[in-house]
Amino acid sequence: MELIHITRESGIPLIGCIAFGIIDRGTDLLQVRPTTMCNMHCRFCSVSANSPDMHPASFTVDKDYLLEELKKIIEFKGVECEINLDSVGEITTYSQLTELVKGIKAIPKVKRISMQTNGTLLTGEKVYALEKAGISQINLSINSLDSKQAADLSGCSTYSLDHILQIAKMIADSSIQLLIAPVWIPKVNDAEMPKLVELAKKLNAKIGIQKYETYRYSRKIKGIKPITFWKFYQQLKAMEKETGTKLALTKEDFGIHKASRLPAVFEEREKIQAVVKCPGWQKAQMIAAAKGVCVSVNKCLAEAGKRVRIKILENKNNIYVAEMAG
């Protein structure tokens, strides 16, 4: 797998790609993705992380470049923002994570910093360093309290549930808010959900149960199909009555509100000229740059540095996907 380092000098913008950089979905929460690397191979991963056949290139973004661009976007939005450090891989594989948190904390109008992690690379020392750097909340993935099932779902033979539970306790005992974030996989870990709710109560943590989803490039558990959102929320509400814990959460429960959105640079079906920069995150894809954003161009064989004519297929949330045009 090729590792691509994104710096200001690379000429690769940090707006436009789902896999790395900064994502603005029109709220006061900004997603910051400094890496695509992952250390596990979860059987239900919605993006098939850590699969070289699916993702021949991986990306890591220079900390200072990321902070400079993030500051500009926060200034544009003009409101206090939460910064959510997440990844299409695992955020703790980013070598400058603690320094990144410190840098974000120093930006005016940052009200909270949260992050998603599978917890496997965390230690007590790293939790303390993140606490000191200014992290507000850690969303910790725990999908089962059965050690054998937890390891099986992780796709990693070295996965240790005992270690994850120790990390959960360390986070809960710190000033960092802990949120336990399991994925509810129908007919697989149904029985584990009430147990995880009780664990959250015991640790005085929040819990945010996620719906199992599959997409074109997802890893899929054989014989298991996602349920509808209606059924998912009906199940959550039934469990709320059993456990006395609110589980059907909304944006408001997470304190997320609408805020000015970065304007779209290109419209769908628009044909543009762009300069190819590097391989894309998906197979047979290249990243191109134009007007300060990057565009993922499918089925592109052009070499880096070449100017190409492309047609925009998607532009939702300033995430641009295109195909070759002529």
C-alpha cells in the first residue's frame, strides 16, 4: 500500500475528499481526518479499512497544514465549533495525534474536541497525554462484552477485550467524557447491547448505539442484512424502557446545531479542468485539484501533473467525486 504524505507543498487541498482533510456538513461540528490508516480488519467495516486490494493508497496529513486550514474554516463559520477527530481508519495510528489536539485547543472558537477510536493502541500514558492536550470526549468502540465474539468482530486475533475495558475505565476516571459506541449487528450481538448499556451506567459514561450499515465497498457479514432505520429506532425505544437509558439519540442530544456551510465550488454534472495530484483512496481512482478543492476521479489513468477534463458526479457536503469527460 502506497503512503501519501499531504503537505501544503503537495498542492493537495484538504477540502473535497471523504478520506482525509476537513469535512463540513453545515453544522457547528467539523470532522477532521488526518489519516486513513487502520490497525484492524473489522468484519463489518463500512469502508473496508485496511484492505490494500480496495484501497491501494493511504494518506497522512501534515499537522501544521491541517491546523492552518482548520482555523480558516472555523473563522468562516463564525460560531464556536466542536472538532471531531475521526478517520476512515483508526485515528490513533496518527503519530502527531496529541500535538494535533494541542493545536486545535489553541484555535479560538473551538468549544470541544472529540474523537473516535477502537482503543487498541491507547495506553494509560496516552490517555493522560490526550487529557492534558485538551480532548473533551473519547468515543470508544466496544461491540461485545463476550471476549471471543469481540475478537472475532474485530478481525484481529490479538484483540484484547480486557485491554479495552481497562482503557474504558481509565478514560472514565479522567476528566474526559467517555462514550461507548457499539455497532448493533442484527442476529449477531443483539444480546450484548443491554450489557453495554449497563457498562456505560457503571462507568458513568454515555452510550451511542450505531446501526449496522452496508455500502458498495463495505465488508459484509454473511447472511446478515441491515434493518431499516424505523425498525432500528423502534428497537432502541424498546430497550430504553427496559434499561431506563435514553438510546434514540439526535443531533440535539450531541449538541450539534446548524451553521454556515462552505459554499459549493462545483455543481453536479459540471465539466471542469483539474490537475491530477496523486492516486485516490479507491482502486482505479486519482485525486485531482481545482479551485482550492480536491476531486476523486473514478477510472482515471492519467499521471500526476497531467491536466484532465472531468465531469462532477457528486458534490454533497463539498465532497467531490467525478469521472473523466471526453
